[in-house]
Amino acid sequence: MRSIGCAPAAESPPDMSASHLPFVPGSLVRRVAVGLIALALLATLASAVMHGAAAAGPARTFTIRSALTAAGDGPALAGDALPYAVQTVNLPDQWSHTRPGFAGTLWYRVGFVHPAEGAGDELLAVAIPQLCSNFEIYLNGALLENGGRMREPLTDNCYHPQLVPLPAQLLVAGTNTLDLRIAGHRREEVGSRWRAGGLAALTIGPYAELDPGYARRLAFGVGAPQGASATLLLLGGFMFVLGFIHRSESHLAYFGALAIGTAMLDARLWVRHVPFGHQVQEFVLLALLAFVVWAAVQFLLRYAGARIRWIDRALPLQCALVAFSMLLAGAQRLALVADFWYAVFALEVLAAAGYHLRRRGHSASGRLMAALLTAVALAIAVEFASQWSPERTPLVVVAPLVLPLVFALVGLRLVQQHGRALQHEQQGRVQLEQRVREATAEIERNFRQLAELQVEQVTERERKRIAADLHDDLGAKLLTIVHTSDSERISTLAREALEEMRLSVRGLTGRAVRLADALGDWRAETMSRLAQAGIDGEWQAPDDLPHALGSRAYVQTTRILREATSNIIKHSNATHCAVRCRIEDGDFQLVIQDNGDGIAPDVDSRPDRGHGLASMKARAKQLHGQCLVESGQGYGTVIRLTLALDRAADP
């Protein structure tokens, strides 16, 4: 056993002003200049405030940079001797540098002289900028502070600074002994060197002078990242939902997943007491990082307008391979596996970023993305370079805040672009609806004019001309919109307008339609629409129907059936729909019945209002027939169409 022979001498704090921080060169795009300048100011402010307290009063506070250490898992140290093999180490002491392969519990002992004269009743404290993973602190053999569980699963205090008061009643005149029991993990068992065991230099001084510096460290090192991760979680959730709703903009969903995954990586700042060991924690972190890389690569590719099938299949397989490799390597080689995957992930994201910039780098959006990706790359480079530094500099503390700032800028840019796309889509929809209304009005106007003509030859020629014009002009334009529009909604509306135009053209031909052929067309269309909506369809019709329908009756009956089917799909919440056709007493009867919710009584206070019911009745009336609607809320709806065949056969 070895007794303490000396107390570590007080040292003045090192000069960590902003002028000594490494300068990161690079050109900035105008749109991100403000953000990056703010980041530089934040780093400068962090450097000033995190080290200002120590420089304020060197005579009242002092830093301890050496300690006696001894490995062991015994009880609190007693007396003036360490019961284990002792060596002297310099602080900060990072186990990944000074004792590779060591894991478990390590005792640190330092001595300091209590400034009894002139101290009065002023409360002293010890400030610890960083330790990992958990700790116990003893003053002259009495337990002062316990950070949580000292056995697996250890409480994780790696990212939280500590400020522990030194009660006056435990201090003695002369030399006092401060023992720290640190429980940590070996470098080989963790994915980052900062999560390996270690202890920073200790600062002892008046509590009132150390507390502001501790509060600033807590704000910059814990509070700000927590706020940033919460912001990322909200932003990511919003963008993911936005991308999920608009399937054509899948890059929004991947960006949302990227932001959510990045926020979850900072969960260790929120939860220090976890119910499972560090091996599971490291497994989850690396698996989650693989998911984040998946989302990042897909976002960069999809945002560039590219979808590569083999990458779509390879990235999920990579996530499974990451998990399998960690299970295969085991806890003793986790760091090696993590370093390998870090390199692979970096190359993948770098390649995706290069591909993105190659395709969009010449545009204003591409230049903005280039500047943002450069800022992210520099921040990640600073974080990785800090792995070999014995202390966390202010720049290293501020670097993780770059990612939330970049995500916020990218998110705002994506929302702006999405808003413009919606505006263009709305304008296109309005224009298309106007063209459809104009075309429909022209069709109706021409139809009324043609109905008044008495000469069959003139009527037939005029109808054929209108049909040809619609087919060759409007039909071709609508078909072009269907196949070229990027908007699913506009494409669907154009397709519906095209079908309506074709139906109108067929009515203009003036040729009668066999009822059997009409029923075949109606059955195919109705059953297909019901099946696509997940509604069980039933069709009943006689086999032998020698009757015929006039072109006008065919067109109007088709529209009535389409409107009824649309109402069932959109409003009824039905699971079954039955359509029955029959001939009775010279009348053609069409009955459409569903088992849905029925028509609410508050639809304009009448069941024949809303959902196109009035238009169906008006069409039936034009054919000298009738359309009856029977509905009870919760009992479904029945629509009965009756047409006199002797009148419906006329063109």
C-alpha cells in the first residue's frame, strides 16, 4: 500500500479563446451564409463562456491535472491509503488512450489543501466537465455523490457535466482527500471513443463561481442538443407525413425518416438510466445509424430525381447485415465492427451526395445543397477528429448543432418547393376544369342544336364533325395530360374527363345500342370500380335482351350509374353493392342497393340533395323516366331507375 505523498498543484486554465480554435475554410452560398456565420458565433460564444469561469479567479479556483489511480471494485477507500496497486496518471485520463482493454471500476484519488484562512462560510465545489460512464465521489471517506447504477447496466453520464458541492463539515484543515470511483467500458466494447471510460481534469473552487460555468456547459452540451433533437423529431414527423400523403414526392418521406432517426440517436441525452446493458445500447445505436444512412442515401437520390432499383433493395439488406455482423463479432470486437461500418456509411453518403450534386449542382437548389452538405461534412469531420483528442473542445460541443441547423434549412427549402408545386397543381387543375366545363358546355350546346334539326343528313354530318373534332383535338390533349402530368390528381381528373368525352362522342353518333351490349359495358365498369374500392359487387341481369336503347338514353343511363357508383364508393362506407336489371311491363328497371351508412338527414334537409342525387333525377326526367332514392341512416341506400323502352329506344 502507498500513502499520498503530495497534492496536485493548482494550474491555470489553458487558453481556449476563439482565436486558438481551428479555422475551417470554405466558400459559402449566399442563402446559408447567415446560418453558418451564426454557427461560428455560437462556437466563439461557447469557447468564451465555457472557460470564462476558470479564468475569472485563478487565486480562488484551481485545476487538478494529476491523480493516483488503482483498479478495483471494493468498498469506499478508508484512511490515507489505497488498498490496490497504485499509479499516477495525468488528467484528463481517457481509458481508450491510457489503458486499452481495461473495463470495470477504477479509483482516482486527489488531494487538495482547504483554504481555511479567509474562506469563511463559502461553499466549495468540484466541477467535472466529463466522465464516463458512472461515478461515486467521496470526500475524506464520506460519500458525497452517486450518479446511479455502478454495475451493469451502468448509468450513462458520459455527456453530462457534474458539479458536486463539498460540505464544510467534511473538510479538514490542511490536506483533504477526494476519491472518485469511476465505472466504465473498454474501447473495444463501444462504438465511440467518447463512450469509453475516462475522467476529465477536476476544478475546485467556490460553488458560486463554478456554478455559472457548469450551467453553461450543461446548456451547450446537453440542453441545446436536446432542444435540437426535439426540433428534428417534430420536423421529421411533419415531413414524413407530408411525403407519405404525396407519394409522388417520396424524398419528403425519406427526409422525415432521416430527421427522426437522427433525433433518436441523441436519445442518450434524454435517458441515462436504461434497463439493458451497454452491448444492447451499442447494438441499437449502430443499427439505428444504418437506418439513418439508408434514409440519407435515398433522400439524396430521390431529391435528385433518381430511383435506382438495386439500391432500393441493397439498403434494407445492409441494415440486416449490420445487425448480423455485430452479433457475429460479439462484444469484444464491437469497436472494430463499428469503425468498419462508419467508413462504409461515410463512403455511401459521400457517393450519394456526389451523385446528387452531379445531377443538380448547376441549379440554385444544387448550390444550396452543396453548401449544406459541406457544412455537415465538416461537422462530422470535427466530431471524428475529436475521437483522438483528450478533451472535448468548444468546437466539438458546437459541431453536433450543425446537423439540426442544416436540417432546418433543408426542411424550409423542401416546404417552399412543395408549396410551389401545390400552387402549380392548383392552377393546372383550375385550367383543366375550365377547359372541361367549356368543352361540356359546347357539347351540350351543339347537342341541343342538333336535336332541333329536321334533316337527318345534316344532323348526321354535324354529329360526325363534332365527334371527330372532340376525338382529334380535345381527346388528344387530354390523353397527353394523362401520360405526361407529374401530378396524380391532375392525371386522374384528365382521365375522367377523357372517359366523359368518349361517352359524349358515343352519344353524338346517334346510333342505338343493344341493351345486352350496354349491360355488358355497365357491368364491366361498375364491377371493376367496386373491386378497386374493396366493395363486394353483385350483378343480376337477364341473359336474353333483344331490346335497344337510344344513344341519348344510353349516355344518360351510363352517367346515372356512374354517379350512383361514385356515391357508394366515396360516401356510403358500404362493403356490398348489388345491381339488378330487369324488364317489366315494357319498362327497363335498374336497381342499385348498398349496405352502407345511408344518406344523412341533414344533407340540405332532403335526401334528394347532395352527392349528385338531384342530377340523377334530372337526367331520368329528361328521358321521361324516374329515379327514386330510398335511404335510412344505417340501413343503406336503394336507387331505382325506371325507363320506358318505347321512348328510350328513340335516338
